Amino acid sequence: MRPQENAYGDYYKNYISLVEENDLFSALDNSAKRSSEFWSALTEKQGAFRYAEGKWSIKELLQHIIDTERIFSYRALAFARGEKTALPGYDENEYADNCFADDCTLASLVEELGTLRQSTIQLFTSIKKDRLNLIGTASNSPLSPRAAGFIIVGHEIHHMNVLSERYLV
């Protein structure tokens, strides 16, 4: 089932709305296949491309997706385990400035994302279904593990759409 609207902040509605599946596990599984096909089709030369000065390269964009998946997986784990402490937000631009993704090959980043997604799937599989709806606080907003999983999938879809619209035209 999809997350209840009280289980995430308004900022995340767009990401969650991009996920077609109603079941978290189907969404994660399907996204792993879709993600692998999408990112593997890009070339190393494309990986360095920026559509405008000051914008992230494709490799930096992919690293941002990886970083965000790790952060939301941690949030899901923390809240599923009963964490009561509010978790902080993060500055995506600060992370991007310090990720050095352009020093990596695109292929290594694609492999990292694939490995991470399998780990994410295993994490969510290990969480008891009734714990997926526990709500904690992250970035000053409510968040359930279920919502975090949908955000992971929708966030990547959002950025694949941006890539298709702005980078690969």
C-alpha cells in the first residue's frame, strides 16, 4: 500500500506521486530493473556533461541519487527500529560539492547504485510490515519507513526525468 499523507512532508508529495506501483516492494524491485537499463545506456562521455554552467554533471547527479538513497534508507532503518530523535536534513549542494563524482567512472557509479538498490531492497524486506508505518521526524517533517522507500524510488524517477528533459536532448 502507498504511504498515508500524514507519513511524509509536503515536499515529498511530488516524488511519491511519480511512483506508479502501490506496493513498496514492487516499486523497489521494478525501479532496480528500470534504473539499471537507464543508467547503463549512458556513455562515459555523457557522464561528464552539464547542460549549463554551474549545473551538476550527469555523474554528480547520479552520485546525488546514491547519496539520497543512503540517507533515506538510514532514516527508514532508524524509524523502523523505534528511533525517537529527530533526524537532521542535509544540504544536497554541500554533498555534491564534496562527492568528487567526476573523478569516478560512470560505470562505477552505475554499479554502485545497483549494489545499493539491492541492499535497499534487502533492508526493506527485513523490516516487519507493521513497522513500515511508524512515523519519525526527519528534516523537520514526519516520515515513515514506507514513505522513505517510495521517496527513494520517486526521487530517482524525478532525476531520470530531469536528465531526459535537460541533459539528453
